[in-house]
Amino acid sequence: MAETALTGEPRATRLRLPRHLSPLLMASGLVALFVLLPLLALAGIAARGSGDMWPHLIATVLPDALAETGLLVLGVGVVTLVVAVPCAWLVATCTFPGRSVLEWALLLPLAVPGYIVAFSYLDVLHPLGPVQEALRALLGIASPRGLRLPDVRSTGGCILVLSAVLYPYVYLSARASFVLQSAAALEVARTLGASRWRAFLRIGLPLARPAIVAGLTLVLLEVLGDIGASEFLGVRTLTVSIYSTWVNRSNLPGAAQIALVMLALVLGLILLERWARRARRFVATGSARPQAPLRLTGLQGFAAAAFCALPVMLGFLVPLLHLSISAARRMAETGFPTRILGEAATTAALAAGTVTLGLGLGLVVALGQRLTRAPLASGFARVASLGYAVPGTVLAVGLLSPLAGFDNMLDAAMKQAFGISTGLLLSGSGAALVMALAIRFLAIPVGGIEAGFAKLSPHLDMAARSLGSSQPRTVRRVLLPLLRPALATAALLVFVDAMKELPATLLLRPLGLETLATHVYGEAARGTYEDGALAALVILLVGLGPVMLLARMSSSALAASADGARGSSPARD
């Protein structure tokens, strides 16, 4: 109905979307819906199963899978805390021989996927492998039966393997917290008679607890999503059960029902982390001066260096050395396997597609927050970041049904209109895998672009608009050029994560398509470890790039924060 001016004359009505329904905000909502789509479809797939399936799963599958998963999660959580927190404290608050190298070297295991470490140790610790053969030769034992180390194919072996590659998540967050802690609170405790160890336990460790819990949550989410290391080492977790139920038994509804149980565990873990940090807010008072490092020399310095070097050796150096030797030996015997080139190209193409889609979606979500300033945009951004908490197997199960439905609808429409069959355009090609990986790692570009925007003053937008620039032109000519470092970093991290990803790749890859990760998985399943060593080595070396970048960025940020704290602290006579 036309509005009426005060003069009584009718005024033309213009169709204009309210601010809270701007096209950019609606696009952000569509991205959030895209992330939620697999989870909503998962419930629909599970509901299609027969009513007798749940009692069967509860009686035969879930008890063992839940017990194995719970024991694995608990074991990895304890081991990573025991390893990462002391290493972080030593590096952040002490000086000892090799500290400057170990500070960044402790991050190197992040470059190695858990399934590659398991792949390496299955060969290294085999009864006929180099470790046990060397021990028998040293002890003068001829028969392999004369000396048998505990089998790495066990829950305990899986706990050690996953802990060796996942502890850096806790180490990184704990080190940052220890470095940035003010010396004032610790010095007050020391003046009241507390020893340095007691001050750490009563003051330093509680102050770092929120950061430690955040890192530990990432570790446990990675454990829940692991499939390669668990299956290689004979641990039947929920993820392995989903894969075997879908692939080996061709029972998609049953796999979806197990995936719902796993999703409930993931949500429970996230809520537990939020509950653990409730009302845990610590505010530094007084001087922000960092604490002076404790100098460790002699036996103490050697013990600190050895303790910090051990996880680096187990999680990075041993796999790297073993894979290098095995790959060189295999190439000397049979030459360079040309299939690696094709698999590397396929892997790079899928990763590049993931980067393109992920950056595009992440940019839409981040721009929605920046330009609309609507509270709803922040909610969409948080929903869009949920994919990182969802295991790849769960995403694969949930994504298959809507993509297959779209393919069938498109095929029917094309047949009716043009007499052309499009077949399984999405679900039967690499597009489904690219979508799953983009959802899985969307939190990286969303967070990276948000961090980049946080460094850009809103006055830049206002100045461009006041000079007559439209909003799209302002984004294209002003904001995007300034976001290049953030976009490049996010692209690198997504690319490497997509190259290493195994669970979703196993379930969604087209028939006959082989990537470096699935090559390693196949050779490990056949027991031909040397044949997969080169592919595993390529994945490891590619993963070094973002880890070194992360180490450099982390050290620079902590150094800048510490310098700023020193500069802002009161001068002393």
C-alpha cells in the first residue's frame, strides 16, 4: 500500500530490503546452511533405517566401539598433557641448551598425519623391522621368537602414535599462555614463601588452564575423527565402525546411525570444554612484565633438552628418517614410480578446488560480518566454522544423500528437456569430495579473514564510500588487496590440510581415483610399506611449509606481545 505524505499526496513505494536482510547477510546465511546440510541429512538417512537396526547396533557394535573410542580419547588426552604442558613451560620460562631450536621444532609433528606415523611405526617396530633386529643383534639373539617387543597394533600403541603428532596443539596454546603471564603474581607467591614449583602449580598452571583446555579440545576432536591410525593399529573406534558399516556392509543407514552417536560425542566434548571454561576469566593486574627466565645448566639443562627433544624425535624425526630410507631403497630397486606423479597431480587438483571454494565461502561470511555489522552475521560465522569439529566420516555420510538427490533431480530435468543424461554429476565426481573438504576446513579461512579484517580500521571503508566508491568496488579495490597476507596464509593451510585428509577422501572419492593419502592407506592395508613410503614422504614434506609458517608467526606474535608488555611496564630505578 502506497505511503501518503503529510500533504495527502500518494508517494511511490520502493522495494528495499531491510538492513538485516541485505543480500550479503542472506549469502552468509546460505553458507551456514550449506555447512549444516550434511548434519541435517544425516538425521534423515539414519531415520530411513529399519527399527531393528538400533537394538542391533546397541547390542553388538556400539559397546565395543564406544569403549575403544573412550579409552583412546582418555589415553591421548592424558599423554598429550603430560608431554605438552611441561615442554611449553620449559621453553617459555627457562633457558637451556638447544632451547631456541626446540621452541619451533616441537611444532614439527603437526606436519605428519597420524596415519603416516602409524604407517611408519608398523614397519619400524615390526618383529622383522630395524628396531627389533638391532636389539637381537646387540643381545646375540638369533631367533625373532627370542625377543618380541609389545605389539604396536594395540590401543596403547595407537595412543602413543596419536599423542606423538597431536601434542603440538596443547603445546602451542600453553606456551603462548606461559610467555604472556605477568611476573607480578608469581613474584608475590615467591615473597610469601612458595617455591618456584609450588608457584607454578598454584598460580601459573591455573592461569594457563583455559588455553590448555582449548588446545586439548582440538586434540580430542582430531582423535575422534581419526581413521587411518586407528584402523592400521587394530583399534575399532566409532570412525572405523562408520567406514566398515558403509563400505564393507553397504549399510548407509547403519553408518548414519553410528555417525549420529559420534556427532553427539563431538557436541558433548565441545559443551564440556565450554563448561570447563565457564566463569574462568583471569585479568592481569599491575605490571604486565614477563617473568625472567630460569637458567638451567649442567644435568638439569641436559634433562630439559632431552625431555623436549623426545617428542620431536618420536613424532617427526623417526618417521622422516624411516620414510626417506624406505623410499630411497624402493627407488633404487624399481626406479621412480610414475604413478606418484599422477596421484600428486590429482591430490593437488582436489586441494586447489578446496582452497578456491573454501576461500570464496569464507570471504562471503567474513564480509557479511564486516559490512553489515549485524549480530546475525556473527552467528552465521560461528555456524560456518562448525565443520572443523565434525569428523570427515560424518560429513561424508551426511553429504552423500543431498548430493545424490540433486544429481537425480538434475538428470531427470535434463532428460525431459533435452534428452541428455547428466548422470551422477556431483556425487559421482570429485566435486562431492571438494565440497566435503571445504566444509571440513571452512573454519580456517573464516578465522583467518576475520583476523585480517580486525587489523583494518573501519574508517577505510567509510573513507572509500565518502569518495563515491560503491560497496563492491570498495571490497575489490581497497579491502581485498589489504587482505592478501591473510588470504595467502589461509589458502596454504587449507591446501595442506586437504592434501593430508583421509576419512572423507576414502568415502567420497570417485571410483578409480587415487590420491597420495589413499595410496598410503592401500599399501598399509596390504602390508607393503616400502611401496607407500614415497607417497607418505611427499605428504610429510608438503606439510612442513605451513608448520614452519605457523612457528614463525607464533614466535613473532609472542615476541611482539612480550616487547609491548616490557614497554608498557612502569620504569624502575
